Amino acid sequence: MDMFNLEGKIAIVTGARTGIGQGIAEGLAEAGADIIGAGHAPMPETEAYISGLGRKFRYYDIDLVKQDGIQGLVDYAVREFGRIDILVNNAGIIRRQEVLEFSESDWDDVISMNLKSLFFLSQACARVMKSQGHGKIINIASMLSFQGGIRVVSYTASKSGVAGITKLMANELAKCNIQVNAIAPGYIATNNTAALISDEKRSAEILGRIPAGRWGTPQDLKGAAVFLASKASDYVNGHILAVDGGWLAR
């Protein structure tokens, strides 16, 4: 199990206050990593859990809809811990509207956070990782990296882009001993999917297609994240790992 040991590793996890980001941050800390939680609001529950494990947690306040704070986050991580071993690009937003009514502002906000900030934070961290001689970047993709979906055009565009960026960065950074991969969660019960869960008809349709017969939870992502953050995945590069209860197989 030493291949999965993250003892002493430093991980930045964006959007770790609740949901998938919180579950992944907790999972990495359980495996031994210290965590910097980056986002626009404090993360007291995440901090309490990770501190309770005896791991270090630092909250960094950043608005990832914009890119002007990215270098400050990277500089803080290096100043506080001396290096960056793992980056998890989890933070994301979604806007729902019919395609004929979708607004430019909803397009711009989603693309800016989900795609533009993801790339430039990855770029900044990769520069540090290259100087260290190693690193792991884990992007959070989606079922909509593979499918079109409905009423979420900018989210679908962004998550399709995440899949492409993951593969491109993997190609270019492999020579630096940096592995870049993505996790594509299926239908996970989080704030972002609350509207779907509350829609009885849509929720029933979704459940009817999931072979596992249930919505996923943030805890279901822990194992995949630890794998992609650890030495166990040193020869895995440019892969998009679906954690979906079998959704794509149906």
C-alpha cells in the first residue's frame, strides 16, 4: 500500500468547502497529504476534519472566476510548504437555461472558471512541479465531457474542454515527470445537482440509467483521487477516469 501513501505531500484543492472538492480533500488527507483549500469562502468543516486527522490545512481566499489571484495562490503554497505535489482543479460553476435563451454573461462566467482558470492554475503549478522534478494534476471533468446534456451549454463546453486540456497537458508535461489526468464524476449528490435531485421526474430518469441504482456521493471520489495523486499512477497520463456507477456503460 506504500504506492498509495501521500504522507508529507502538499495538495492544492480548489472548491474544497463542500461536495466533491471536500470529499477529495478529505480523501487525500486520509492518505497523508497536507491540504491548501482554495476558494471564495472559508471551509471550516473541511478544515476541522483534516486537522482532526493530524494533517495541516490552510484556507486560501481566491475568486477563480478571475485569473488575477492565481500566481498569488501558487506563491503562497510554495512559501507556506516549500512545494506543490498535487493540484486538484475541482472548483466549478454551472448555469442552466434553454440554448435559445442562454446569456453571454452565463457563458463567460462558466468558461472563465471551469476552463480558463483551470488551465492557468495548472500552468502555474506545473512550472513549480517541473522545477521539483515531479507532480500530479487532477482535473475534474464530467459526464458532459462525453455527452451533450441539456440546458447547460457553457458547462458542457467547459467540461469538453477540460478533457481536451487534460490530454494536451499530459502530452507536453510527461517529460517533466508530471502526470495530468481527470476524474469524470457521474451523478453525484452535491449543491450543483440539487436542482436535478429535487425534480422527481428527472431524478427518476437519471436513477433508471445508473446500474449502481443510486446517486454517487463525494466519498465515492476518494479512491480515484488518491490513486491519481499517488505513485500508483506514475504511468497513467492523459486518462479520464469515470466514477459514474456505470452510467457510461449503460
